[in-house]
Amino acid sequence: MQKSILIIGACGQIGTELTFALREKHGNENVIASDIREGNAELMASGPFEILDATNYEAIENVVMHYEIEEVYLMAAMLSATAEKFPMRAWNLNMNSLFNVLNLAKEKKISKLFWPSSIAVFGPNTPKEHTEQNTIMEPSTVYGISKQSGERWCEYYFNKFGVDVRSVRYPGLISWKTLPGGGTTDYAVEIYHKALEEKKYSCFLKEDTLLPMMFMDDAIRATIDIMETPAEKIKIRSSYNLAAMSFNPSEIAKSIQQHIPEFKISYAPDFRQQIADSWPSSINDNKAQEDWGWKPAFNLEKTTQEMLKNLK
Ligand SMILES: NC(=O)c1ccc[n+]([C@@H]2O[C@H](COP(=O)([O-])OP(=O)(O)OC[C@H]3O[C@@H](n4cnc5c(N)ncnc54)[C@H](O)[C@@H]3O)[C@@H](O)[C@H]2O)c1
């Protein structure tokens, strides 16, 4: 019999594509998408959907019991830029949603769980280049503080209660199916839309802001791969560093100009510059490579080709 999977926060940038990928693999009926709001038409038509508030333990428990869920992917969160505007709401959502699924696993109501962390766990005092798995972690954003706390709790629940929780620190994610939801790396998606629509883009980060990034197909593959790896191979139960490429706004603009020569970029940094400046410029993901065979497939050139081809 196929196992049943629940995705919480399924209508967002990652959740939408993760839902399609898991449905393809496990069958539409076995993957329950849920969110506090409805998603796009393609997602809604592709299989079972529940309106579900990630901060409501009883509501999640009811869905888990009803569908006999074995695995949960928790994608609901408030992202870095929005969280700076609503700190308490961000803390409440990001922490309580995680406690809800950790406690369901502790109570043995689900057997496995995925929760994403972020490069935002690092802070201004972290060495910026090839940032190691274990290094200084003093995040200076509300979002980063919530992710770092989340990592500590995941490891604690694994050590104390044997909860099978798995996590990666996603870099900024680039996708064409769904728009990003209020992060600091959103520029790297907006720029492709504007390049095609207006042939120009005003970037909210400075031209030399180098950040770790990844194409969505790689992120989805990493997520499914870490969940399918035998438990004994998952040595890190806080969260794994994960990397694919690093670029700055000027480099992504140049890669777009290879395809749209008249494209122009200008720069008008806003409050997100300070967030970006507190993050690493590149990530060392040796542990993910060693423990569960991680290898990215998309560099900047391939990402640009995919984005422009699909958004056209
Ligand atoms: N996208 C990135 O670049 C990136 C990078 C690093 C980490 N992450 C992490 O990955 C996860 C998913 O990110 P995303 O980019 O898909 O975010 P998103 O903002 O696009 O999607 C989040 C989804 O959660 C839903 N949601 C909000 N409050 C909810 C609630 N109370 N109950 C249920 N659903 C609720 C939203 O409606 C939305 O559909 C988050 O934990 C995020 O921190 C994302």
C-alpha cells in the first residue's frame, strides 16, 4: 500500500512544486495538499486539498488521522522580509507550526517529518565564504532567529524522543511556476518576469550583493532525496547546509542579457539590503554530499535558460 503524505503550506513557492513532484511519485490521492488559503488552479485540480491552519494542533491532528498520514512536509512560514515587518506574528507562525508537527511525531501519530531551515540562520559574524556546516551562528533577523531556534528544537526532539525529522538550509530559490512569498532573494525571480515584460528591472539589492541561490528543481530533488535516505545515514538532525551556485544582481543581469541584449538593470537598495548583508555569500555543503549524495544540477546559465523559456 502507498504511504500517505501531508504538505502544510502547499500553496507557496516551494509547496506548489513539491506537491506536484510528490503526487507524480506517490499518486495524486496519496498526497494531501493543505494551506490556510487556496492555491493555483492546477494545484487545486491535481488532488486532495484541505484548508488547514499550521498553528492549530487539533486541526492538523484531525487531518492526519482522517487520511492516515505517515509523513508531513511543513512549508508554512513567514519569510525574511515580511517577518521584519511583523515580528511577533512571524515568531508565532514559524515556531508553533514546527512544535505542532514535532509533537505529532513525538506522539507517534506520524513517522517522519521534513521542515526547512534557511541560510538566514547565519548572521553578520559568520565567515561569509564557503560557510561551514558548524560555524558562528548569530542571526540578526526575526526570521533567522526563528530558523535557528527551529533547528535546535529539531535536534532536541530527535535526541530526546527519537523523532525522525530531516531538514536542509535552503538558499534563495528561483522558480517560474509560483511567485516567491516575501523573502530577501525574491529579486532573482522578479528580474526574469520584468526582463520579459518591460526589458528593465529596478533591483532592491546592490549590484555586488553575492548570495547563495538554487533553481527550484534542485531544491525539490534535495527535499525528496533527504526524505528517502535511510534514517541511519542522516547524521545531522538540526539542518544540512545545501548549495548550488552563488551570484550577484549584476551577474544575473548579464546572464539575462545573453538572451535579451536590450535588458537593463538599475539599483535602488531598500531595507532588504541589510538582511542580505548579514547572510553568507557561499555555502560549503560537503556534509550533504557525503551523507546522502547531494549534487546540484543547475548553474546560473541553465537557470536563466529554464526561467526565460518557461516564462515566455
Ligand atoms: N523560497 C525560498 O527562497 C526559501 C529559502 C529558504 C527557506 N525557505 C523556507 O521554505 C519554506 C517554504 O517557503 P516558501 O518560499 O514556499 O514560502 P511561501 O511564502 O511562498 O509559502 C508559504 C505558504 O504557507 C502558507 N501559510 C501561511 N500561514 C499559514 C498557516 N497559518 N497555516 C497554513 N499555511 C500557512 C501561505 O499561505 C503560503 O502558501 C519556509 O519554511 C521558508 O522559510 C524558503
